Amino acid sequence: MDSTHDLIIEGNSLCHNCRFAEAVEFYTRALGVEEWCECFFNRALAYTRLHEYEKALDEIKTKLQNPLDNRLKYLGEYALTIIGKTSIN
């Protein structure tokens, strides 16, 4: 079984090569092993690169129920701006 760290590294590599849909799969697999904030952030970021802003918002809303770093909040605000909403709720 791959470690969370290994799956994140592979997802990051795919993102750097603009293979965002494949990266989402790796971040999802990583979350199946262990829930790391970085997995949620990176998967939400990949969704924004795929123009799947609602999925990015859903990802962020799920994790904003718990205090996390400000990157998720920023990414949520970005996705809201793109789809023309004013609130994550």
C-alpha cells in the first residue's frame, strides 16, 4: 500500500504536468489512507484547475468545519469569485 506522503508527491507531480484529473485521483487515494489538510487543499486546487469550482467549494466547506490553515479559505474565496457567489454557505 502506498503511503499518504507518496500519493501526495505523485499527485503534486501530476499537477505540475497539468494532469489535474489524474492528480485528483491520487489525492483521493491519499485521503483514503490518512486525512491530511494538504490532501484536501491540493485536491480542491486541482478542481479549480479543472474549472470544477463547485467541487472545490464542497471540498473546502467540508474541511472548514474544523480549523485549518488559511490556504483553504483563500481557495474557497477564489472559487466563489469565479462562480459569482458571495458566501461559502
